[in-house]
Amino acid sequence: MALDNIRLEVMKLLEKKVDSFVDQFLIPVDKIWQPTDFLPDSQNEDTFFDEVKELRELAKELPYDFWVVLVGDTITEEALPTYESWLMDVEGVDQHENGKDNGWAKWVRYWTGEENRHGDVLNKYLYLSGRVDMIEVERTTQHLINDGFDIGTDRDPYKNFVYTSFQELATYISHNRVAKMARKYGNKPLSKMCKIIAGDEMRHHNAYSEFVRNIFEVDPSQMMIAFSDMMKKKIIMPAYFLRESGQAMGSAFEEFSWAAQRIGVYTSQDYVDIMQRLIDRWEIDKIIDLTDEAEKARDFLMKLPARMQRIGERLVIPEDIFEFKWVQPAIVK
Ligand SMILES: [Fe+2]
Ligand SMILES: [Fe+2]
């Protein structure tokens, strides 16, 4: 489907502000945390082995579903090449404009630079913890990148920014809950690591929400329709195609998602809450000058959280733990 020129115009208009978005929502390389800040210092012969030993001892306290969720979260972060290449292809994001990339391409690269640290730190933690089968984790990661994803946004910047606004908040919630849970089990270092990742996700969420807010100001009807279209077909998680080695594409996602619901890291209630937060943040009820079609989209959106809430309440979460190849039950009970 060809996108109308207005979207391109709007993206060009907003592109002028990208440098200020980068300044406002991202942190320069020299100031931001790096994975090494949260991991044993491998150059220090005197402390390294003791630190690793302590990390491994603390890891023994954490239960099975916790590891499954942490692995799934890590793999989702590690599939970053998929998201970067997807966003680079969005209408209005141009890597090769007049011999250099435009502001949006810069945004995507800088955002990727920050995100890349998440998979990096989590992967190293999992490796050192000794609690997970890394070869299986690595195979799943490679599968997920190979399989790509289709999040139903097409190349539409409006839909993509709704998706990222939603998704960054969802990752904020899940990393933050993992942090709380780690703390509950006495694992302060892991808790700090996940908390700082959550902080990044919140900044990113604020950035993408700000892009959408800006678009609402100049193209309210189309933005409203894009928002409602995305909510109508539900936000698909980036790990939707998750699989274990030797299994069919997507076959691991449902059980991963049940594990996250069982331990309360990311639930159907969170989905409803995020939707409501976006509706409130963009003040959907107050937007004026809408076409008839956009008014209908607004009506749909305003009623949706309550509807989804009723559906969510009927959901029965399976109690039994599902055994993944990533986490050996003989090692983690
Ligand atoms: Fe992330
Ligand atoms: Fe993120």
C-alpha cells in the first residue's frame, strides 16, 4: 500500500527536530552506563574469580520461570538487528539521502547504540550465572533473527511509532519487574542491572511517545486511525516467532509468555494498562478537528481498554511449569 505524501511531509517536518530529540532523550556515549559497569571486572586477577563465584551463588536462589523469562527477555534484546533493519526501512527514514543519512536514520542508529547494551549485558550475565544452557539460548537467538518479524506496521511511520511507544513501555515494565523480583530473592547486582535497563526503556518510551504527540498536532486524523489500527490487531511482541532448536517457528512464544504471566513480569493486565496510558498521554479524548473516520477510530480506542480488561479477566494461566531447553530442570528447580 502506497503511503500518502502527507506522512512524508510530516516526517520531514519532524526531522528538523531530531537533533533535539537525541539530546533530550538519549545519553552521550561517555556519560551512559556500559555492560562492564555491572559485571565482574575480567582484567582484575585479584577480584574477578571471587566476583564470578558470588554472582553464581546468588543466581542459585532464582526459580525456574524466572530464568525462562530472563532468557526470553535477553533473546528479545539480542534480536536487535531485526528491529534496526525494520526501522531503517520506514517511510521517511532515509539512509542514503543526498550522500548522507537523514535525521531519522541518525535517530535509529543512536537508539540502536543504546539498545545494543541491553542484550550485551544480559547475555554476559546469563553466561556467567551457570544456570542456563547457553548453546540453546544462542540457537534460539539466531533463529529469531533468521525468522525476522512482521509487526503489522508496514512501512508506515505513524504505526511504527505507536508500536515503539507501546513496546518500550512494555519492556520498561518487564525489566523493572525482573529487577524487583531479583531483589526479593536477594540478588542485588542483577536487580541493579535490570533496573538500569528499565531506565533506558523509559527514556525511549518517552521519545517515541513524543514523536506521536508531535504527529497528532499536525495530522490528527491519520494519526488517530493509525493508533486505532494498531490496537485493533493487537500489539504483537517482538519475540512472537520465538522457537527452540529443532522446533517450528513461533512454537516457544506462548509458553514463554505464560511463564512471564505466572511470575507477574508481564501480564494481560499490563497490556491493558499500557493501552490506557497511551490514550491518557496523547489525550485522545481532547483531540480536535477529526474526520468522521477518525472520530470512529477515537470511539473505538476509548472503549477498548475496558473491553480488553473483561477478556483478560477470563484468562486462565496454566499453573504447571513448561520445561525449556534453555533451562535444565536438573540444574534449576
Ligand atoms: Fe532494550
Ligand atoms: Fe527498548
